[in-house]
Amino acid sequence: MHKLTAFLSMFLIVGFVYADPKFACVDTNRILQESKLVADAQKELREKLIEYQKKLSKKEQKLDELKKQIESKAISQKVKEQKIKEYQKEESEARELQTKAQKELNEMKQRLESMVYNRVKEAAEKLAKERGYTGVMDCGVFIYKDATLDITTEIIKLVDASAPRK
């Protein structure tokens, strides 16, 4: 069994050497920093986050107002009970809004990350086919690499060119 494994390993290594593989790499950090598509996706996510923060801030202000009214000595017991019910209702709505915001923002983040990943993958596949690359990897996996292996700039151009115009 060990001889078979050794033979197959040698066969694969020899085949790999003679196959003359040609690789390229992309710097994913540069893509995240320099791509217009990524910047637009981050802006969209940030705008949605700000929208929810404003809504939650309004709820928080309303809760603070109600709390002050409840703690006031100048209101009757009946009004106090109404304010407590109103406070509980507002508090429940605030929790629901926060849960909805977290869910929607997570889904949006996943959708945008997936879209960016797919665009980068498509661009890498396109360049690999055009230039005859055996594979395209993240530049971080190399201990050493020749600068000519890095196709990040071309990937960013392709990804951004595929971005919808606003």
C-alpha cells in the first residue's frame, strides 16, 4: 500500500512539473481598498446602518421622555399606568426594530460580499482563460512571488467595469 501511495505521489509530482503550470495572484486587501464596486457596496451598507440608527435613536428619545413622565410626581396613578403601558409598547417596538435592523443588515452584508466575491471570481476566471493561467490565488499564500504574478490592478478594472452605473 505504501509503495502504491509513493508511486502515485511521484507520478503526480512529475505530471505537475511537466504540466508547466502558470499562476497569477490577486491581493484581496487591495481590492477591498481600491475597488469602486466595493466602495459603493460599503456606502450602501453604511447608509442603511445610519437609517436604522436614526430610527432607533428616535425610539430611545421617546423612551427617555416616557421614563421621565413615569417618574414625575406630578401625574396621577391612572396616567402613570397609561405611560407605563405606552413605555412597554415603545420598548417592544424598539427591540423589534433592532432585531429587524440586525437581520436586514446581516443579509445585506452577505449579499454584497457574495456579489463582490462573484465579480472578483468572474474577473479572475476571465483573465485566467485569456492568459492561460492554471490558477489564480490570493497573493498572501505565496512565501515568494514575482511581481509579474500579481494581476490585482487588472482584476479591479474588470470588477469596476462590471459595476452598474448610477
